[in-house]
Amino acid sequence: MRKSYVKNNIKPNEFDALIRITVEMSKYLYPYIREILKSKENFEENSVIWNDFNKRFIELIKERFNMDSMRVKKLLNQTENDEVIVKYLLALSFCISNQGYQKLKNFLYDF
């Protein structure tokens, strides 16, 4: 889905390294991830946190992803977007456990 995906195939060892980095970053960012998920549950009280995160998420997609891809267009569809974002945030929040690497790897292979 990234702009460079067509030209550059990722090697298995690079994929594993990216997963390990993501797992470590999710441990570091867990309080922020948790706050975003809580703001989605209490949207009336904490809509600012969710809206800021959602806005930044969409900006990053537009900046780094291939906008002609149907998968990317689906991510930007506001009616489906919230469900996908929550799914990704939950996957990242599960990465903080001892089996975080394997959980994220399985999640990405199923994607």
C-alpha cells in the first residue's frame, strides 16, 4: 500500500526487524495508545484526543501511501476508518505483552 511497495519488496529479515521496532515503540507509546482508545469509548467527553489522532493518521496516509490503491481509499473512508483505526490500535496495545512480537507478526500476516 505504500508508494514504494511496487518497486521495493521487503525482505523477511527486514520485516522481522520492523516488527521488533514496532513492538518496542508500542511499549513506549502504550499510555498514549490507551488514552486514544479511551477517548473513542467516551467520545462526548474526549473527542479532541480522538479527532487529533484521526486527523494525523489521515495526514500520514495521504503523505506516505499510494492514493490510487483501493485499500488506501478504504482507509480514508470515514465510515469505515474508525473501525480500522481501533483495530490497529488494539493490535499495537496487545504488543506490549511478552508475546508481542508473535502477536503482531500474526496480525500482519492475516492482514
